[in-house]
Amino acid sequence: MKNVNKSAKLNNVCYEIRGQIAAEARRLEDEGHKILKLNIGNPAPFGFEAPDDILKDVIHNLPTAQGYCESKGIYPARVAVMQYFQQNGILNVSVDDIFIGNGVSELIVMAMQGLLNNDDEVLIPAPDYPLWTAAVSLSGGVPVHYRCVEENQWFPDLDDIASKITDKTKAIVLINPNNPTGAVYSEDVLQGILALARKHQLIVFSDEIYDKILYDDAKHIPTASLANDVLVITMGGLSKNYRIAGFRAGWMVITGPKLHAEDYIEGLNILSSMRLCANVPCQHAIQTALGGYQSINELIKDDGRLIKQRNLAHQLLNEIDGISCNPAMGALYLFVKVDAEKFNITDDEKMVLDLLKQEKILVVHGRGFNIKEKNYFRLVFLPHEDELRPAIEKIKNFFSTYRQE
Ligand code: PLP
């Protein structure tokens, strides 16, 4: 039989978080090793349970959720998202501006497929959440990465963004709070990006899936709340704030001068109809989640589990000679810098594979997030303190003798 090859559309598409390194971890598991997986921001396996009222609501609605629903999503879920936006000061939004998807992931791909012609450019942060880059490539577009600056709280470099805008640029992507860096952007940064979008007539895609996971005095400002005159497409969902990543429930909300985007919105409607609808039972979780008790606050404030784990991971990692990271101000990750000279690092993927083989801990190498530098890794701080402490002890042990050939 002739070889069956993947489509050429996938030639530049990669998603390292679940790629080679995860395959190697599975291979080690098959050999009987126990691997601590600090590679994926998936709260449930670490004992972060979904709020009870959400589970009850989904169960209660199961019998009536057997059929397809309207492509854009069930009405109560879209109303709930609309009201959530209104509460956040975004008034120019209606139920029609909201699409419910099988997680934000599906909507990111849909948004890019609906927008891009071959060679259109999209500005994406580096480091990024790599699905954005992958979705642009899959859609025939060109991801153009702009710099975020570690020394400046990992904020985007506005001059770098400005210098990379061309007549092919269609959009700027923001991830705020940021995965992988944990940055939460100031109003100045957001205004700066909006000013560029305004000047060059670009769409802003604002991925705000971690908008309720904030530490210390961080305050999340929804991008759409700052501009009525820029087309902002905001993504959000239940995977992280409500710890139900497996339910696959997310939304995309279009705000700003929608009249100028009628054709694009028509494209989104076509794509949304083609996948019929998102998982219906789990759409019922959205209204209860957004309108109910926000139990996430117990985890991120005072001596909540998440803030304690962030503090511990940040402190212990920074105590390791040659290792440093900023404290995450939001989300679930630390983006860790490794002294390239001290450890002679020339290949970050090899570094994380060596860590995996020696200490049975899985993290993701920095280049998996589309940076050029080869001396970073991302660690998820979801395990309990009594698992996190020995894990970082093992990372310390690994780096106490590590030197790349
Ligand atoms: N956006 C960001 C920044 C993420 O970190 C993730 C998941 O890790 C997603 C989107 C995808 O989320 P969902 O579970 O809603 O597909």
C-alpha cells in the first residue's frame, strides 16, 4: 500500500505540550515508572474538584440535553456570558455576539480559519500558548511573534509589536493572564496594544481563560472593556476558573465595530454550523458557573491552596543555583529560566528529556511556547505542597550535576 502522509497544511503546526516529551513520558510509564506530570494545566487530576452546584446542574439537565442545540450555543449559556461581560463594563454586547465552543481550543481554531487567507499575518506573543501559533499556521496564515520582556514583568514590548506590523497583518493576539509567564497586563499595556490596533485597523484576540486566577494584588482588566471602537474577540471558558477542563466549555465574544465585520461573522457562523454545536450537557454548566458562588476565590486568596503552591514553587525554584523565575501574577504556571552558561544548555528539549529520564518529572521546554531562547521550561504548580516540595527538590538535584555535552 502507498504511504499515507499527513496534509501539507500540518507542516508548520506543532503542539509540544502533548508532543514528543509527553510520548517519552508515556513510554517510561509503560516501563513501570511513575511520572509526575507538571506539563499540563489540568486542575482536576490534582484534586481540584469542580464546584458541586455545577456538577448537579449538568446532571439535572442531562435528560433534556440529548439533542443538538443551536450552533452558537444554548440560550441560557449565552445570556450568562453576556451578563458576565456587562458586569465587567462591556455594554455593547448581545446574545448574538456569543459563540459557545468545545473549549476555547475549538474557538481559537475556528476564529483563525474564518479569518485568514494564505500568508496573512497574525501577531502572537512569544512566549505564547502554542495553540494560537498552531491555529494560525493550520489556517494558512503566518504567525509573527512579538517579544514579551521578562525584566518588565513579561509585558509585551509595544515597540516590537509596532515594528512587526505590515500590510498583511490582520490581528494581534493577547493572552491575559498569560500562559506560560503568569503575567497580568496593566491598563497601560492594554491601551498601548489597542492604540496600535486602532491605528492599523487590526482585530484584537484576547484570550482571558484565566481571568479569575489572580494572585497578590493583580487585577484583571478585560481588553474589551477599554475600547468600543476596536474589534475585540474575547475568549473565555470553564476549564481553569471552574476546574472542569474535561467538560470542554468555552466561549468567544465579539465586541466593537461589528458592522465592519459582518462578512467575518458570517464566516464564523458557517464554521460554527459545520460542527453542528458544542457538547450540550456541559453548556448547562455555564450559567451556574458564572452566576454562582465563585469558589476559585478561596484558592487564590490568603492561605488558599493555589496561592500557597505558587509561593512555594516560586521560592524553592529561585533557591536553586542557576535557576530563576518571576512570580506568576495569574494562571497556573511558572516560566523558569535556566542559566545557559552554567549548565551549557544548547537544547532545551534535551534538557527536559534528561530531567524526565533522571527524576521522572515532566515539564515543557521553553521553545514549545515559540521562543527562540533555549534555556527555559514551564512548570505547572498544581500539585499539593507535599508533592510539589519533593518534586522541586528533585529538580534541584538534577541541576546540581547537570551539564549538557
Ligand atoms: N487558552 C489558554 C491560554 C490556555 O492555557 C488553554 C489551555 O491550557 C486554552 C486556551 C484552551 O482551553 P480550553 O480547555 O477551553 O480549550
